[in-house]
Amino acid sequence: MKKGPESRAYTLTAPGNLVESDPDTNSNNGTSVREKDIRPSPRELENVPLKTSTETSRKKLCGYLNKLGIKGPIKTWKSRWFFYDENKCRLLYYRTAQDINPLGSIDLSSASFDCKMENGEGVFEIRTLSRAFTLKAINKQAMMYWLQQLQMRRWEFCNTQSRFPVGSSQLVNEPLAGRTNVVDNEDFLPLVKTPTEAVGLKAASLPAPQTSTALQNISLKHPWTEIQNTVYNICGSKQFWGSNENVFSFDEFQEHPENVDEEQEAEVKEETLEDGRMGPRLNWIRKARWMNSGFPGSEELSREKNSVDKVSVLQQQILTLTEEVKSQKELVKLLHKALEAAQQEKRVSSMYLTAAEDKDRLELVRHKVRQIANLTSRLEALEQEKKELEQILTLRDSHIHELKEHVQLLMEKNHAKQEVIMTLTEQMARELSDPLQEANTITVETLYKQQEEIEHLKDDIDAYKTQNQFLNSEIHQVTQLWTSVAENEKALLMKCACLQARNCQMESKYLTVLRKLQEAVPGLPNSHAELVKNLIQEALQWDVKEEAEEGFNLNPVSEYDEYGFMTVPDYEIEDWKLLAKIQALEIKSNKLRSQEIVEKPLRDRWNSIGELNPSAELKSLIRSGIPVEHRQRVWRWMVSRHCSPVPGHYQRLLGQSRSTEHPACRQIELDLPRTLTNNKHFSSPTSQLIPRLRRVLLAFSWHNPAIGYCQGLNRLAAVALLVLEDEESAFWCLVYIVENLMPADYYSETLITSQVDQRVFKDFLSEKLPCLMAHFEQYRIDVSLITFNWFLVAFVDSLVSDILLRVWDAFLYEGTKVIFRYALAIFKYNEEEILRIHDSVEIYQYLCFFTRMITDGRKLMNIAFNDLNPFPMKLLRNRRSMHREELEAELCELEQIKAAYVKERAEQGPQDLEEVVSEEEEES
């Protein structure tokens, strides 16, 4: 029959494989029968990856250990045969080395090891994610050998599993390069020699350590596994000790070990069943091999020729089998009880099935229900009794604890009394004897006790040194494994971020195509127009919640950002909703792409900065954008550098505004509901920031009577409040912007400086973007209608919040030159799109909202501070002076024309009035 994968795994974990080769027990040809049994067949070798010679020749880890049972009220040590499975990094344990099925396993891939000398000699722990296993070796050397070997196997398995498959992304493989084959050079603990009497073939050939009772070592938790192993052992014993017809005998194995082994291997292939299980003949073959190579006394029988030795060995075998029979009898009794209960249940079921009438069946069901009710009541009574016993146990524990404390107190008192007695005795001895006699009072017995105590202390010191060395090696290895996992996780997150960014880009392109089709719907046939509408409707129904349910979302775009701004605009026009969806995808794509590549290194650089001082490095960092956690601190520093707050000044202004109503109070109240309508902190009239904004604006109107209040100041103060949070800090930030950053008369009644900056900006636009300016002139577009508000409020309500705050970061540090840079960069960013439009109305419509479509802040910043260079401040000042003179001359001329017109109208006033009256009389 064909050998399946389950059969191959079964063969590798059979009891014959749970041993290691021992050079002391090899035969003349260099290979024992038991060692041959460990080797896989040629068919198995076809599916096993090639390994180095050191890996194939490495010994298997197996041996007897005592395992502390934690089930039940009594904790007992049970002897178990442990075997390490290299394929799954699991430690399997059996009751004996001859069992065929394991009782359980311990996952070592994520486990940690610990040994405490206080627990006793040879005791150590294996802690997994689910529970802790307490094991005990026969001595300290065996314990250290097990711990060291388990550490090495865990390290090799984790390094093998941490590698990515061939062909994976280079982005993921780069952090792992040169790390998977790391050899630990930290020699915390020297290698421990193999204790052959405790592990390996010799340990398997010895009888299992016996417990105080035969039944104690049986695992009641795994009865079916015990039954299978028992049946297997009994069948093997019968086949071995049976009649002469048995083909397995000592003589045959001793005379023809090689031929028999080859024949049995052939029979193994034939006897293997299709479902992956072995036939009985294969089990007998394995049992015969074990009896020949590993059964207690087999080597003595073949080597010793005298009858006395044979009789003693057979007696030892009889004792071993007698103990085994006792344990099996106990198990059979338990199985008999279970069988009687099952037969009783079967009889009741058969009575129910053979009942002729429904009445009889109903009576049986009622009888069953009564039994269930009785059992339920008994269970409740037992649970109540259990609770009462637990309470009694708790009371007894508390009483015992009190008694222990009392005993401890008495012992301390007794110890104190003994110390006093010893002190008085020594003092009395010193008074009654001279120094020479006192020196001779130390007896030989006292010296012996002291030396014995010193030896014990030395042993304790050595034990704690060994424990410390092992724990250091365990901490070092676990730390390296954790670092490796963290790097793998980081690489996977970066790869997922790139994939999600690409996915967002593809969705954005798809929606852009739909928008183009939406614009062309009037010219399409009805069927095509209906299809486009359906596609657009489906695209608009995509929701962030659905994406979160479908898979892992690394950087979800929430409805509001850290400062309360809406991340996706809520357009009221139906045709623009698709545009908002495209914008949301672009924002998410940019955040995912810049999260690990740009944002994290920038945040690390900001974290390394302590005290803030003006420098080229700080200027570059501020232009790149200040992280949220540092923005408030940096803004306060920038404001305090040029505008020193006067203590108590803000409170005095608030008192003045409460006592006297300012003329601008009415205009402020009108503008408050219209401030930052896309921010949740200002969108509601009941918001907490609305009263604070009112107080800031009223205080400024009293602080600067020349300006009082100008429309636009409400938005500047609102942004300052969102970032700085404190009213007084926001007030001084507004003072800093109006009186230090902006030129004089920027917010005066005439807004003369604001008009000057519009003319300067047109000059820069003609120089930096001549094609675009020519396009505007061709269609008679006045860009100042769009850009005037940009300059007046520093792009508030024009750019998305993330880019807006980056602009403000540089604006507060460098001044108004930043506004010119970003205004030019915005047109440069969208130059190609504007040049494609050849209608003045459409151009105006596009310019009204195109700033909200800018989502790549890094690209815009690069255009503003790199592509538009040089941009000297001296040139800006000269242009302002020139255009201010021209504008003042124009205003003076307009004033003269206005005065002449008023004078002329005043002279002609009475005559015009009489003409108007006469015309009215004629009409009547």
C-alpha cells in the first residue's frame, strides 16, 4: 500500500525513535538494531530537506523526568518519559519509553525556562503561554543538561521559523539580512556533558522509576491513551513470550541482525495501513526490536553464560512485570466500572426503543427525567457542601496563619532571650577568666560545626552562581528572540502599509475615472449613463467601517483629526461627494506612505532636541512640520521670543470688556458662529471654545484700539486656541501675528498693506509661473479675488488641517514670506490642471475649491522651499515699498477726484433739487 504522510509522522514518533544512539552499545558493524530503527526509510528521505552532517548526526533528546501533577487536590510527582520533537519544537511525554501514544506535549517555541535552587535539587520549570510545567531530574547535572539542550533547540527552531519564504518583498527581507544565522557568542554557561545514565538509550533500557503505589503513576486524565499503550504492550509481550511459532526470538536477532532488519523494513511498508496507522505485525516487530535492544536484562542474557546471572535477570523481569500487572489490574477495575455504567445506559435505551406503546416510552422518559432531577439536586447539594467546606478551609487557613504569626512572635522572643543569655554568659566568662583561657574555650566541636557551615555556604554560593549564569543566558536568548520578532513585525507592518497605500491609490484612480465619466454623463446613452450612476452610488457607499471589518487597518482615517478638523469635507453638492471620497483615499495613501519613511524619523529627530535655540537645523525641522506632541511647546517658544507676555495684562483687558461694551462687540458676535465651521470645537453654538474665543477677541479689541476688530482675526485666534489651548497664550499669539509678523495697516480699515501684497504676489506669479499668468491674462482672471483671503487669514479654511498647521509652523518662525512661498506652490502644484481649462467661469469655479484637493503636504512643501528658490526677503521688501507708493498715489488721486465730485455736487445741489420737484409735480 501507499504510505501516507500520517504514517510517516507516526513512524518518526514511535517508541523506537524516542532514543539516541550510544557509541558504547553499538555492535561490531557500528549500528545497533535500535539505532537502525530510528533512521527513516528511503521514501521518507525523499520528502525530508537536506541537512548538514552535524544536524543529521546530532543525538535526539529524550529521557525520564518526574512531572508534578497539578490536577486534583493532591500534587504528586509522576515519572514520565520525555522526547523532543524537532519538527514542531514540542516536548512529548509518555508514561514509559515503550508507550506508543504520548500523554501530552509542551510547546517550546514560545516557552521560557527557569530554575530555582529553593525548589530542590534537579527541579526546573517550563513556562508556556497557557501554563507552567514543573519537572524534576535525577540530579543537578541532568537538570542543567536538559535546560541547556532545550535552550539550544528552541533557538534553532525560532531562527528557522523566522525566515521569510523565497520571493518575498525586499522591504521585508532587508531587516532580516545577516540575522537568521546568528551564533550566540555569549558564554554565560559552559556546555554540560551528557549524563548517559539519565538520557538516551541507556535510560530507555532501564526500568521506569517506580512510585509509591502502582496506580499513582497512571494518568487518569488520558484513559484512552493509557488503554492503547497497555494493549500495545500486552500484545507485544504475548508475541515475544509466546509459542515457538513466533518469528521473533533472541537467537534469530543475535544470529542475523542485518537480514532480519531488512526483512522487517520491507514488512513495515506492506503492513502500513491507508489511514496512516500501523498494522499489528509492525507493532510486534517494533516490540521485538525493543525487547532485543532495550528491554531490561537483554544484553546480560546475551553476554552472560552462567545460569545464576540468567536467573537473577529473569527474577528482575518478573518483579517488573508483576508491578506492571498490578497497575493494569487497577486500570481494568476502573474500566469495568465505566463499562457497567455504559451497559446500564444501553439497556435503558434498548427498553425505550423496544417499548410497544407511547405510554411505556413516556414512562421511561419520565423515569429518566426523575433521575436527572435527583442527580441535579445531588449536584446542588454537593456544590453547597463544597462551598461550606471552602469556607471552613478559609477559616482554618486564617486560623493557621494567625497561629503561625503567634509562633513566629514567640520564636523571635525566644531568640531575643537567648541572645541576651549568650551576651551575659560571654560577659561573665570574660570577667571570670583571663584572655588566654578565653581563647582556649573554643572546642573542637565548635570548629567542626563552623567548617561544616562554611562548606554549606560554599555549596549554596556555587548553586546560586550556576542559577545566575543560566538565568542570564535565558534572559539574553529571550531578548534576542523578542528583538527578532519585533523586527519581523516591523517589516511586515511596513509591507502592509505599502500595500494599503497602493490599494488606496488604485481606488482613488478608479474614482477619478468615475468622476470623469460623471462629467460626461449628459453625452452618454441612457444605458451607459445608468451604469455610471450605479457605479458611483456603489463607490459612495464604501465605508471605513466595512474596511475595518474586512481586514487589518494600519492607519484608519477617522472623521476628525487631533485638533477637531474634519478629515473629509462634507460637500452639500451631490456631484462633489465623489470628490470628497477621492480626497479621503489620497489622505490615507499619503499617511501610510509617509508613516515609517518620513514621520517616524522626523519624530525621532524632534525627540532628540532639548532646549530650543534658533539654528539652520531647527529651521529645517520646522519647515518639515512639527509633530503634534511638540507643536504647543514650540509655538509658545516662538511667540515668547518676539512678544513678551505682560503678567496680568490679559486679565485687566477682560475686566475692561466686562465693564464697558466695545463698539466691535456686535460684529464679533456675528462672526463667532461663522468661525471654523469644519471643526467640531466651533461648529456648535454651545461649544466650550466659543466663549473663550469671544474673550480673546474682545481683549484684543481693547488692547489695539487702532485696529479694534477686523474680519479674519476670529480665524487666527481660533487656530491659536486649538493648538495652545490656553486663552492667554492664544491672545499673545494673536498679538504676535498682527503686530510683529504682519506689516503695519494689514488689518486697518483700508487694508492697504493687504492690497499691496496682492500686487506683489502677481509680480512673483509672473516671474515664477509665466505660462500660468499668461493663461490667467488670456481669460481675464483676477487671482486676487481668490488669494486675498489666503493672505488675510494665513490659509485658514483653504487648506486641509494637516497642511495648514505645517504652513503655520513655518509662518510663525519665518514670517509672511512663507505665505508667498506656499501661495505660489499651490498654483505650481495644480498648474497643469488649470492650463487644461479654457473657460473663465470654469477656471473661477476650479480656483474656489482646488486648494482642498491638495493632500500631499510633502510635495507642496518641497515646491515651496526648493523649487521656488531663490526667494530673498530683501526683494519682497523692495516690491512692497514700490507698490505701496503706487497704491498710495492712486488712493490720493481717487481722494482728489472724490473731493472734486462732492464739491461739484454740493454746488449743484439746490438747482437739481428744484428740477426733481418740478418733475414730480408734472407726473402728478
